[in-house]
Amino acid sequence: MFIFVLQTIWLYIGELAGKDLDTEIILKFLLYFSPKLVPLVLPLTILLTSIMTFGNFAENYEFAAMKSSGISLQRAMRSLTVFILLVSVTAFFFANNVIPAAEYKSINLRKNIAKLKPAMAITEGVFNDLGTINIKVEDKSGDNGQYLTDVIIHKKTNRSGNFTVIKAEEGELVGSTDSDVLSLILKDGNYYDEVQASDYSKRRNKPYLKSYFDEYTINLDLSDFNNVDLEDESYSNTQGMLNISELRQSIDSFATSHNEKKRALTENMYQRTNFDNIAVNLNPSDSIKEIENTILEEYDTYQAVQIVNLSLGSVNGALSHLNIKKSELKNSTKQLNKFEIALHEKYVLAIACIVLFFVGAPLGAIIRKGGMGLPMVVAILLFLTYHFIGIFAKNSAEDGSISPFMATWLSTLIMLPLGIYLTYRATTDQGLFAFDNITEPIRKALKKAGIIKPKRKID
């Protein structure tokens, strides 16, 4: 956990450093983020410690002493198996209750930091992107850095370029924890607005409007600025904040909404065809080209062209509408898949603890190495395989390439046969791989071919 917390600090050092944050707030940041690391840390910990423990037993001939006393490997693993079952049950309740609460706390802490300390978004001496403006200040002061000196602001517009500039001697940031709006109060300044003349020749003179103000207030919407969680995902992606019952309700709601959208799209596309209003009797034996020529021949050239253009416009409009709805349905499907993945992850953590224990314990008994050397290397390689398979599968499940259930359980299902195989090999006192089963048939074939001569018996 300590190693992964250090990695978290390294990943988010850019968001914590230079923000004038109190030590208490930074510790809360790490405290609320730490539970989210448990699904990553706990399986690796169980895998590593089981390899180290049973590797030490085997290396120091403890298993040999146990077997000479009539204690089998299954009996030696019995107490730890019970302990791992308790750990897995605890991990399930932890994932269902503690992690969602920590996710909720971490996101809201981040949101409150920006409101209680709004100056954290502004660095002195450089332009800072803050919502709809780019702002540069020479100096900050006050307990929360809310008082600004020598303020320069460029307002963002839909046009390319900076056409509105505001300069002020002083400024003050005023925020409230009950609102997503941050007020920037400017004092003793000027407002410059470049005029875009309709005549291009007049634009070369760069005309502008200038006004002076004693006090000017800019209200900034911080919802987009704050709506980023600690994993750089959208704030609306709140599946990590829900427990199992809430996830099930959300999935039902999303599924109902998704099906309703598909039904509405089907009805809309059917209405666009206008089939109900067509009163022309078509002969099934006629080809489409013959029907088209027969219809258009009833009109003169101008009217026929108008009909064709109108038809093409209707088709293009329908295709455009279909593409937009297709994108909406894709996003809806992705959101639904994320919630289903979050639901299955609650169960996977508990099962993964058991499966990885039965991978690590017999593997340690087979390789007969304890300590932090070879067991650490083997555990990391196995866990990286387990972890990356899970990541790739979940990424594929978000866009619907595979089912969320299979994506979430895939890495655990792959490790399950490995655990069964290693447990069988360890309990039957066999090596990691049965090389004799491979080499013996080859040796016999070479003997029959005369390449290898059989050994002579000496009386």
C-alpha cells in the first residue's frame, strides 16, 4: 500500500504542488484515495505473501518435516485457507461499502478545494485556463490567496483569436461551497473589445471599444473545472460511488432509458419514410429503375429534378439523424457497460483473493524459494499478467466488444485453472512442469529409429 500511495503522489503531484494546500487537506486526499487502491494491492499482496511463506517452508525443509509427521500439504494449508476466506468476505464488504464512500469523499473534497481555495486554479506570472477566461495575475495574497494584483484577462469566444481584454489593478475571488459559481470581482480597470468590422479593409485599422470601470464582476462556472475525478474521468461517471443495490437500480434505469431511445429512434425513422401516406400500387414484378422512370415520366424535367433533389435531401437528413442517434446510443451503451463492470468488480475482488492464494501457495512450495528475491519476481509477473488482461478486457467491454461480465471475470477465470494445476502438482510432490511426459516419448522414438542406443546391463 505504501508503494502504491507513493505512486499516487507522483501521479498527482502536479495537482497538489504549488496549490498552497494545507497538510491536512493533502492527508485527506491520500486517505480518501487509498481505499481505491485496495482492489489493486490486496490480490498482489496475497499472491506475494503466499509464495514467500510456502517458499520459506519448502526451502527450510519444513514441509519435509510435516510430511514425515503425517501432515499433508492440504492440512498445512487449511488454516490459511480459512483465513483467506475471511479476507475475501471482508474484501467484498470493503468493496461494497468503504470504496464507494471513499470515492464520494474524494470527489467532493476535490470540488470543495476549488471553492474554499479558489486561487489554487491560478498560478502567478502565467496565463491560467479557468472556464471561459484566460487569466494572469502578478501576485496573490490573503489567507486563501483570494486577493489578486495586476490582473489581465482574455475572454474566450467562438471566434479564433483574443478580441476581448480586461485589465484591472486589483481583484478578489469569492466562492461558496453551496454553488458551482466563482465570482471574480475586479477593481479599477479597463475593458477592451476589438470590433470586427464587416468591411475587411477597415479591419486593418483594428478598431476597438474601451471603457473604464470602478468595479466589474465576472461569474465563472466551475462545474466543468471541478467535474473531474481523481482518475481523470468525467464527474458524471459515478459508478464508483455506488454500492451493489444502487448499481442494480442504476443499471435497470439505464437499460430502460436505452431501450426507450432505441424504440423512439425506430418509430422516428419509420415516420420519416412516410410509408403510411403512400397510395401508389407497385407491381412487384417491376424493377426499381422501371418504377422510378414510370413515376418521373409523369412530370416535366424541372419537376422531376425537384422531386429527385427533395428525395436526396430527405435521405441525407435521415442519414444525418441516424448518425447522431447512433453516437448517442453508443455513449449510452458505454455508460451502461461501465455500471455493469463496476457491479461485477465487487464480487471479483473477493474471488480473486481466493484464486490467487491457490496460485501462490502451491507455487511457493514447488519453487522452494522464500524471501524477497525470486518470489517477488514471480509474483509481479503473474500479477501483471492478471492485471493487464483485466484492463484490456474492461476497455474492450466499454464499447461493447465483449460482455461486461466476461471482461470483469476473464483474468480470474484464466488464473483459476492455473491454481488448480499448481495445487495438484504440489500435493502430489511433482515439479512445476512434467518434462518427462514430453521428453520420454521423444526418447523412445529416437531409440526405435536407432539414433539413441539403449544402455547395456552389466552383470
